[in-house]
Amino acid sequence: VNAGGVGVVALVATQTTLSDVPSGAPQDLTVTAFTSTNISISWSPPVPTEQNGLITSYSIQVYGYPFPAVNSSINAPCITMDYPVTQLVTFTLTELEEFNNYTISVAAVNSNGTGPYTANITQQTAQAAPDMPPRNVISTANTTFISLSLLPPLNTSQNGPITNYIVQLMGTPFTSSPFFVYNITPVYLATELVTFEVTGLEEYNNYTFSVAAANSGVGAYTTDLFIRTLQAAPSSPPVITNGYAINSTAISLELQSPSPINQNGPITSFNVIYQAVLFQTQPQYISIQSNSTSYPLVYNFTVELPNLEEYDFYYIQVTAMNVIGNSPLSPNITVQTEEAPPGLAILLEANALNGTSIQVMWRAPIEVEQNGMITSYTITFTPINTDIPAHG
């Protein structure tokens, strides 16, 4: 341009400035989804004026707590070669630890280097069932429970706060509830010894059991463990199924062992307790040994009570015994022995009333010799003159 006007326009020259490291961080970094071992994140590229060149990839920094990240620095490729890039980027972090905290930041990368990182975002992976069983399980038997002590799974295998322990049970010969759950205050990275009792078990019963730790899911069970609860005294008595008099001095009893589930240990003997009612003798006892080695014992047998009082009622009870003690007594039954000939009547006096009659006075046999209901008396007399036959 001069005083004469505008001259001819020169040719236009185009020049691209040199690229540089991105001067801005990616935008809108956020977690879009997560599982126990994956976290999905998304972000937008830096603003165009801060990309300073073609974005070729993104650098992701990952820090884990309490368990460090296996890969703390990850390269995520840029799937477009546009410049400036504007496309939303998504990426999934994999092979993470369960229930672990992760701090994540992202930077854009071009041919000149890595730009600034975003502010950190933090995400915890979800819980998962423990992937190893409890350790060092020790069991101690009692009559109706077992005491357990154990250590939690290793910290790296807990995968979330342990909330309870589950005992899986199988009992023989008597079954019980197949599961026992012991709840605890949730603890993460637990290391303390845990002790508790598995209750509601049967006496003198074999149990196969295994134990698992649980959080949001049930973890691995231990290998099978074996224990037998201790004996206790039988908790129910034998049953007298029948009782009857054999004769005037003996009674026969038909007995049945206690119900199997209440024997609580091998039955070693049965004791029969009996006492006369009318003549108030002291209680008497007969012990019957059990020679059976089977358990539980299913046993029916007969026992005879000898040398009893004639025509007396007897209260009879029976109890079973094992090495711990006696069962409760069975309910009373009453059996009466049969009658027997009475003892001698007691002659008091005899008086002649006239030439052909004699008045005789006597007393019944003493009570313990009556041996039944007196229904009549037989009077026998013999004339002194031996030529006259005796009468009765």
C-alpha cells in the first residue's frame, strides 16, 4: 500500500507452530461402573487449546490401599487421530483387589510427552466372598455343644469385612440342623483369634463339620473335621411295657430301653426298684447288666422279681444307667402277686354248749399270713373216744 493505492496481494504462506507437551489435564474424570475386581472410568480430552499436538494416548496412574495396585501406571491408547480430539474416552481397570481403595488420575500424552494429571478420584472395589477358609480351626467337645477357635482367612483373601462364620454340620446317628451361623461385629483385615460355641447338638453323637467365613457371600469351607460330643446321663427312662404276677411270690416285667435319642451314651445296666404296698417293706433293687455294644441300644427284655410277699401290691419303677449316671425313674406301675394258702387261724377257746354242741372261737391268721381274701374256714375236730371217727 502507498499513496497510489493497494498493490498486488502477495502469495499466502501457511506455517504450523511446533507441538508441545499438553498443557492441560483431561476433563470430567469419573467412575462409570465397578465390580469386585474392575473399575470403569471415563474422561474427556483436555480443552483443544491445551492439547498442543495430536493426543496419542493417555497415562493412567493407579494407587491401591491397603493393597497396592499391580499396575500403577497404565497406558490407554487414543482411538482417534483427529486434532483437536474431542471424543469421550472410556477405559476399564482390571485385575484389581476385592474391596480395595484405588486413587486414579489421568494425563494426556502426545509425541512430546505427558501432560499434567487430573485431580485424583477414589473408588473402592466391591466385596466378594472370601476365597480361602478360616485357619487353625481347633474344636473341643462338650455334651450338647462344641467349642471352636480359629483364625480368619489371610488379609488378602478376606475380600471384605467378615460378618459371620458358618458351620456346616452332619450328625450321625442323630441328625441336627445342617448349618450354624455365628455373627460377629464386622471386621476388615481381621487377625484376632475367634472363639465361639456351636450349640443345639445331641449328646454322644458323631459330627462331621466344616467352617467358612462370610461377608457379602460365603467363602471357601475348610476340609471336613470330625468330633463326637460327650456322654450325659440318659434323659428319659426305660419303659415298662407289661407287668404281671407269675405266682404268689414272683412278678414278671417286660422292659424296653429308653428312646435312642435320649440314651446319651451306651446303656450299661437297668435298675428295677420295687416295694410292697401293704406290708411296707424297704425298697428292693435288681440290676440287669447290658452286654450289648451297639449304640443306640434298641432292647426289649424280661426280668423276674422273686421272693415277694403273697397277695401284695408292688410299686415298680425302672431306670437306665450309662457311665455318667442314671436316667429319670419310669412312672410307677402297680402289680399284685397271686393269692396263696393262708397261715393258721388262732384258736382262742372251745366250750360245750350241751351234750351235742361245742362253741368254738378263733381269730383270723395274722395279716401278713392271710395271703389273700379269707372266704371260709374249715373246722376239724376229733372225738376223744377214738372209736368215733374224726369230723371236719
